Amino acid sequence: MKVLLRGNEAMAEAAIRAGCRCYFCYPITPQGELVEYMARHLPRHGGVFLQAESEVAAINMVYGAAAAGVRTMTSSSSPGISLKMEGISYLAGARLPAVIVNVMRAGPGLGNIAPAQGDYFQATKGGGHGDYRLIVLAPSTVQEAAELVMLAFDLSDRYRVPAMILADGMLGQMMEPVELPEPIPPGRIPPKPWALTGAKDRAPNVVSSFDLDPYRFREILRALWAVYREIERNEVRWEEYATEDAELVLVAYGTMGRICRTVVRRARKEGLRVGLFRPISLWPFPYAPLRRLAERVPVLLTVELSAGQMWEDVRLAVEGRAKTPFYGELGGVVPTPEEILSEVKKHVRG
Amino acid sequence: MSVVETKVPAGFVPVYTRPKSLSDKRFTYCPGCHHGIITRLVAEAIDELGIQERTVGVAPVGCAVFLYEFFRCDFAQAAHGRACAVATGIKRANPDLIVFTYQGDGDLAAIGTAETIHAANRGENITVIFVNNQIYGMTGGEMAPTTLPGMRTVTTPEGRDVRTTGYPLRISEMLAQLDGPTYITRQAVFDVRHVQMARKAILKAFRNQLEGKGFSLVEVVAACPTNLRIPPAEGNRWVKEQALKYFPLGDLKVRD
Ligand SMILES: Cc1ncc(C[n+]2csc(CCOP(=O)(O)OP(=O)(O)O)c2C)c(N)n1
Ligand code: SF4
Ligand SMILES: [Mg+2]
């Protein structure tokens, strides 16, 4: 049965169905509906909803709840995510699973509340201090947002790596019919023998990201990076649309990916051989599939709601095998399909 | 890290033994540091209440950062100042656990002021041990918000000038104004009598949590002889004669 939900609400409901039982937040637009939904629904499922005094406190509460072995989430938008970066680095260092939702708005600074994709670097290249990565998943529809939230909890638990959903204001606010995923039976959540549950009949567990000895710490980080390499092998996700015969492929994620799908349909109607490559996992980034595409497609046009952040990964993937022009908008301006199509026409002939 | 071995000579009966909830790791504190006494008092309280198997500690960033090595309890190491938020997350996730934080004055009363005040104001059912040594011990003796007027530190080489750096922050008095907390007290450990009083206060702060009474905080006015650049044995006198002028001892809030 399909229900009509906003992206923010669908992500909240999906989190509850994924077994999230502790949610900590601080209000910010454009993800307010997610907070409100959790406030109304999570306690009814026996979960903890807590509005913290700041994003800093909220992410550290997530750290505590994750350490206690509970599925936990926080959500925010760009300026709030900046404040969470310290805690996210600690989560990564302490190998704690947690889900962080970023419903991006335009920045830097206070910016505005319009949809944007300017937090790509922050999400995929670190953001907080130190040598770590987050699993980063970018939905482009409300349906996919719900599914990726469920997946984020599973991956985060499986690898003990925090996962981020990188959405934007448009996806958060948009209403669509959704087929909600079935709730996860509690037995499907993997056991967490490392969690802080009291040192009864076992040696004490310690959740920490600290080791003064560089050689020991190096081993800890090597083990962490071995996990990251495993994630890179197993968890790359992307979608290709009409790429088989394409002369130009648009590379776009999230809301931009969705708009570019419309662009592909219009271009095809005009007889232009245009396709779409849409990364779903932004980390691990689909370098290999994109490289394969670049072997046979002469132009890969990256389109983003930023000055060109994912574009750097596209160029890393392509390494000169194809042309890699860029088209982006700034400040929360969302380009129309027509505008993108006229950009496309600069590179392909009908 | 070295192991402390206690050899009992034949014919002697040990009366002062290591608390069960302490591991055999040697403390990393300097000679004369009050952290050592306070850490032990916490362990004694955990032993006395028989809660070691359900206690989770939250270690700060500061000289007590290795707390998780000293205790035989589950432990989380928190980011600087965030211990009360981390403790909130643990306790809310699993209310059956007994959760305590142990924090310095830089940790709790500077960078973690917001997390502390709001955990107290929510009446989180946790226990907070607050070691006020009026200085940033771990980083080498910089001014803390609790540093006494005129006190020399590496960042106030001419002594703390209240006109430009403010006054010693009495955060326990601030917290005592709130409706949220249950028990706020200020103690010290500079002589046997005060150690016994501090011990009772820490015990009460844990018992409150066991009884579901809410937020309890025990501030302990302490000495960091290393950064005061005084001999270890002088620390006690420093607390008694200098620090207590600004941090008077006693219960600030008790709700039974
Ligand atoms: C975000 C951050 N800022 C600064 C530091 C450096 N730092 C480590 S301990 C400390 C102060 C500790 O002082 P206090 O809390 O009073 O504990 P003490 O060592 O005196 O017991 C600081 C500033 C840090 N680790 N993290
Ligand atoms: S530096 Fe000061 S607070 Fe830290 S262990 Fe030494 S005496 Fe104690
Ligand atoms: Mg201190």
C-alpha cells in the first residue's frame, strides 16, 4: 500500500521501521518535518525522542546511545551538520554505528533554506578531523529516501561505520506516494558484543577513539581502512539510465539526478542521444562504473547544485578518457530541465 | 602500563585494599594530585553499592582521560566537554545502567558548559564527578574558567586579571539555581575528614541515581601541584588556604 509522505517524513518513518530507538535533534529548516514526525511517532514505538540544546549535544547523545548498542539517528541541515562534525569524527574513530541525515541547504554561512548540494566535500572527504570516511547515500526520490535510510542502518551496523543520508531541501519537502519498507524484526539487528551494557560475566568494554601510541594507533587505523576497502568493494551503488547508445551522459545525484532524468527524456524526444549516470553511494563513489562509461561515451556532463564538488570525483574516475564539462547553480537556485538541456546542446549535435 | 603489586608480609592483615572496581593499572596522575584520591573514592562508592557490573563511566578529555583503564567497568571516552551529552545518550538508551561522568573544570565548566547545564536542567538521572583544580592540567597549566584571581598560569603569566579574563566561575552555584538537578554539592579532599565527607557525597550521588532521583553533581575542589609548581605535599594547603576562598564547601542543593 502506498502512502503520501514528504521526504522528511518518509525518512523518519523508515528510521523507525529500521529499529531506530534513540533519536536526538536540534531544529533547523528544511528538515523540520523529520523532527516533528519523530516527536509524534518514536515514543509510541518505545523509542527515545530528545530535543538537545545544540547539534553538538545531539551528536554526542547519538555517540552515547550508539555506544550502548541501540540503533540511533540524528538529522539536521548544513549549518547544523557543521556542528556535528566533531562528534561524527569521534563516532568514526570509536567505530560506532549511527545514521546522520543531512537535508542540505545553501551555504556557506547561514546561507538560506533553499535546496543545494554544497556539502558534498564535507560528507565524502572527511568533514571532521582525521583519517576517516562515512558511508554516504544520496536518494533522489521519496521512495528511495525511505529505502536508503533502512540500508544506512544495516550498513552502519554491519561495518561499524557511521552512515550519512545526503538529501536536500527539495527532496525533504516534496510529497510523493511511497511504498514503505516492512519494519525490521528486532532479531535481524546484529548482536553488538562490543556495546556498553555493563561488565557482567565478561571483561569491560571500552568505546574510545584514543590511543597515545602512534604504532598502536596506526594498527587501529589500518584495520579501519581495511573495513573501508571492503566497503569500497561491496557497497558501490549507482543507476544508469539510457546510457547504452549515449553520446553524452549527465552525471548527477539526488535532486539533480532526478531533474536530469527529465532532461534525458526531453533530449531523447528531440533525437539527442543523452543518458544519465546517477551515483547513489557518494562514498564509496562509483569510480569504476563511471570509468567504464567514459571508455565509450565522449562527454560526461556533471550537473550539481554547487560550484562543482562531485565533479572532482567524476574527473578522478574518468582520468581524461572523456570530456568532463560542468554545469552548476549556486545559492539555492535550482536549474530547470530547459536550462540543463540548452547546456547539453552545447556538447551534442542532433 | 605497569601493574601494582601489593605483597602482604606474613603476619599482616591488609585493611586498606584496592577497590574491586579498579583494575590493576597504575594511575597516571602526578604525585600529590587530588585526581588519585577522587578516582579511588568513585571506585569505593561503586564497590559499596555493588553496582560494578551495571556501571558505565564516561571519561573526559583531561588528566583523567585514562579513567577507562583504571576501572573494571564499561567505559566511553567522550570528546572534550561532551561527557554529559554522551552520558545522556547512554542512560536514555539503557536506563538500567548506572552512568557517571568524571570531568575536569576545563572540560565541564568551559567547553562543556552547555552540555552540563542542559543535562542538569533536564534532570538526567546520571552522576557527575567534577574535579575543579582551577587549571587545565593536561595541556600544561593554562587558565581555566575557575582559575583564581591573580593566579599565575602559563596563559596568565602575570596572574589572572579579572578585568580582562573574568572571575572564577562557580558553576555549581549556577546549577543549584535550576529546578532540574537533585543534588549539587562542593567537597574537597585535602585532609582525612574532608576525604570522608567527599566519599559520602559521592556515595549519595550514586545512590540518588539508583533510586531514580535524577541529576547529581559532586564538585571536588582539588589541587594540581604540578602546574601550581609547588611540592606535592603543598597541594592540600593550597586548596585549604587559597581555593576555598572562592569555592566554599557544602551542599548547594539537596532534594530528597
Ligand atoms: C576540542 C578540544 N579542544 C582542546 C583540547 C585540548 N585539551 C585537552 S585536555 C584540555 C583541558 C583539560 O583541563 P581540565 O578539564 O580542567 O582537566 P584536568 O586536566 O585539569 O583534570 C584541553 C584544552 C581537546 N582535546 N579537544
Ligand atoms: S598535571 Fe595536575 S591535574 Fe594532571 S595529573 Fe598532574 S597534578 Fe594531576
Ligand atoms: Mg582542571
